[in-house]
Amino acid sequence: MKSNRWKVLWGSFTYWLGRRSLQSRLIAAYIFIILGPSTLVSFYSYEAINAMYIRDAKEKNQSLLDVEEMHIQTQIESMVRAAQVAYDDPDVREYLSNTVEPDTGELVEFSNNSFKALTRIQYYNPNVEHLRLFSSSNITEIWPIFFRESRVEDEPWYLKAEEMKGTEYWSFSESDPDVIDRYNGHTYVSTPKVSLLREMSIPANHHVGMVQVDMLLQNFSPRTYSETPESESQMLIADRESQLFTRDSHSFIAANPEMSAAVQERLQHYKATGEWKAEYKENGKSFLLLHKPIERIHADLLNIVSMDSVLMEISHTRNLLIGANIGFVTLITVIAYVLNAFILKNLRLLTEEMKKVRKGKAYSGLVIHGGGEVGELAHHFSKLMNTINTLVARAVHKQALTKEAELRTLHNQIDAHFLYNTLENIKMLAEIENQRAISDALTSLGGMMRYNFKWSGEYVKLHDEIRHIENYIEVMNIRFDEPIRLVLDIPGDYMEQEMLKMSLQPIVENAVKHAWTGEESGMREIRIQVEEWEPHKIRMTVSDNGGGLEPEMLKELNQKLMWAGLLDKTPQAHGTESNTYGIGLRNVQERIRLFYGKEYGLQVFSEQGKFTRVEIILPKVMLTGRVYSDDKADDR
């Protein structure tokens, strides 16, 4: 159904296009020829520009991500060095592992040496927010560096750091609470931080304390918490649990509620498969999610890039391409229209002259300057019109001569009524003399003559043709001692069948002339039979029990019938009696094919010494105008 609909639409379009002027079709062809390649070039150019803009955006923001990752690596190194200095100081390790309270002198000495050295670490590393050491013993706390573990042993990161057995453990937190806990009920301002934690064991597997180095995330990763209202990107850090840390103001995460879950889902997918999908859409907006793993701290650095400005530039470029195409096609159309109008001017003059001739106006001649195809066409048109005028003059002269000859012939024709009246007078004399055979023969001959002279059309009913055959047989029986018997096997319904006038009589006449051998044992019966052959077709058979045909003659006759009506010249045999045999059959064949088509016609079957049968295939049509179907044929 769909393909048929497209065929109908295509047919309608081609019909509509075919009715347009040549100039319109040429301009449409120019537009199609130019617009197709132009559209393809623009499409591929747009795709290339689109890919280039997206690639540039990725590279630009990926480079920012790389720079930030280098800064983070620097901060990691500074935090590791600070922890390592405290971890390697033997006085610090001894102080943390002390189980006996030191005296005042020892505390003073420790404070003047090791404590000051640890304080200088923060001085030389201003980004380090805290350097804290926690002891499992009840040591004297020296704020703000030395504390007892009882203050932090309930923190979630404490147990995880202790399980690392002296290796680094990195923890991210949304706030930096005061470990001294001097202000009960104080609500801390959100100051996200990253912490390096390392267990201290003296000797091995003997826990004595913990080293903690803190750095605020705004110092650890400045771009993650930088305030840039007009920025088209936003960086964030995800810890090992995929918890996200980033700024709160002008945040893409806050503006797009589903983005946070999407980022966490992609992080989990990356950890499981190593694959990362950068494209993301939400609320009709497009983003790029660029990713950089920081394996040492088991974290991920991400850069969320808004593609609004990039897509705006791409849209602007697309509009420029479309505008350039429209302008280019418009310019080409105007130029093509002007040039076609100039080129086709002579063709329009020739067309107008042809229209005048078609309407019956006399051709007065046409002069077209210039050569080319149009000039040559105009020249041949002028020659053609001169030839037509000459032929018309000759045809008019011939027609006048023909009419004159017809009038003379009509004057010389014998009046048909005179012949009918003469036959009726002879018939009356035969009846008076009691010559019934002569009277009947004259009646049949008169019927034949009336049937021949009454030519009101090509088509007659079958029963009219049968009546004419009966008259012909009655006349021909005068020649024979034993009459020819005509046997009819025709259902009554088929008597209304349409026939070409005088199509059966030549077949019967052919049988009478050529099938009778002159012997008493020769042909004595002609049978006419009608039956249905195929849907909407009938087969009419005319058979005799005469001497039949020789095989060579039968083959030659059927070959002539096969070619009859199909070519201008039918193959002829030479030097045989069959040259004259079958002329009437060929005439009937040509008429049937002329009026009904080449699928209808005659075929002859014969067996020498036994029979000859002529089969006629005709369309099943009644002269009432109806074509019989299988069921209707039974009901009539």
C-alpha cells in the first residue's frame, strides 16, 4: 500500500512537471543540480564545523582540567612532606609513645625544639590548614598540634585510617570542626577540606598515634570553589565513595537536579569498566562531563562544561550556511531565468506559429535569425508545412476525382430492388409450374442477396449468420444428388452471440468447395458447434466429414493463418494448389484480429480421408452489450 501511494504521488508529480513550460523545467533542473551538491557540501561542512567546535571545547576544558590536576598533585606533595617530617622526627615519635608523664624540663625542651619545628612546617606551607598528631597515651596536649586520640576516635575516618597500617589514607569532609571543642553547640561554617591520615606504630603493629594533615579544598583545588558567575564550566572533586565537592553558587549541580546522580552513576561505571561517557543532556541543555582520575588519593576530578555558547556558535554558523545557500540558489535562478528567456525566445516564436497552424490558420512563413537547434527546427518546420500544403492540395484533387467516380458508379449500378422483384417474379412462375425445388432455391438465394446488400454494420447476431448459412446450403444442394446436411449444436443462449458479418459463410463455403471429393462416399455433413472455451471466450467449431487435407497443405495453411493480420505481407507458397486454398479463411482471420485482437482467430485441424475442422476463438459478448460470466451463462 505504501509503495503504491508513493507511485501515485510520483506519477502526479511527473504529470504536473510535464505540463510546465520548458523554461520552468530548465530552471527547476538548474536549481536541483546546484542545490543538491550545495546542500551536501553545506551538510558536511556543518558536520565538520560542529565536530571542530565540540573538539575545541573538549580540548580547551581538558587542558584546564590537566592544569588543575597538576596543582592538586603539588598540594598532595606538600601535605605528604608535612606528614613525613612529623612522622620521621624521633622526638615526636617518642613523645607520642610516652606512657609516663614527662617532667617540666622535658616539656620545655620538646616545645622549644620539636614543637617549633612542626610549627614552621605550617609557616612554610601556608596552604596546610592543620598539622595534628594524636597519641593513644594520656600525654600532655600541646595545642594546636598534639592531642589525645580520645578526641577523634569516634570520627568515621579514624577507624579507616587505622586499618591502613601506616599507609596513606585520604579523607574528604564537608566541614572542618574545631577538634579542641571549646565552643559547645557552635555551628560550623561549611569549610570543605581534604585530610591526609597516617597511623604511627612503634614498634611495628603497636599503635601509638595518628598523623593528620588538613588542607581546605579551596586551597587544595582552587578552581573547584572559585566564584566565576559567568563561567561556562564548573569543576568538582569526587572522593572514593563518589561524594561530590564543589561550589554552591552558580552551580550546574544545583540548577540540574538529576546531574548529581548521573555523575555518580558514571563514576561507578568508570570504576567497574574503565569507560567514560562525556555527553550529557538535561532540561534541554547540553553539557560535557570531562573526567580526570587522581589515583593517589582515590579521587576523581571532573569538569562540567556548558555547551550553550558552543551550540550558539554552531547555530550561527548553520544559519550562515543556509542563508548562503538560499542567496546562491536565488542568484543562480535569476541568472538562469534571464538566460533561458533569451535562449528560448526563438522557440516561443516557433511554438506560437505552430499553435496558429493547429487552429487552422494558414501558414504564412516563419523567419528565425541565428542557427542552432531552434533555427534548424524552424527550417524543417517550414519545409514540413510546405510539404503538407502540397499533399493537402493533391488529396483534395484526388478526393474530387474519387467522388466523381463514385457518382458515375452509382449511376451504373443495377437497382437492388429490380433484382429482388425479378427473383420474386421467377419464383411465382416456378410455383405456378409447381416447381417447388426451384421456388425454395430462389427463396434462399433472395435471402442471401438481402443479407449481403443489407450492410448496416460489421456486427450481427449468430442466429443471423446461421440463417445465412442455411440459405447458402439450400442453394448449394441444387448441385448434389444427395443434399449436404447441416447439423447445428448451438445452445439457445449463444444465438445472441456477437459475430462479424460474413465470417462463417467463407468457412462453410471453403468446406463445400474443397472437402467434397465428388464421390458418393464423400462429404455429406457440416456440423457447427459452439461451446465455452475460457472465461469470457467461446470456441466455435465448423467441421465436415470430407476428404481432409494433406499434412503439408494443412501445415502451410495454419502458417498463413498464424501470420494473417500480424504483418503487412503474409508468407506465400509457390507452385502448389494451396495458393488458392484458404484465401477466405485468411480474410476471416484478418478481420477477427483487426476487430478483436491477436489472441482471437482461426486454427484448422484435419486428418486426410476423415475430417476437416476449423476452430474459431471469439470473445464471449452478446449484442445486448453484456459479457457472460460463468454463473450468468447458466441462468439465461
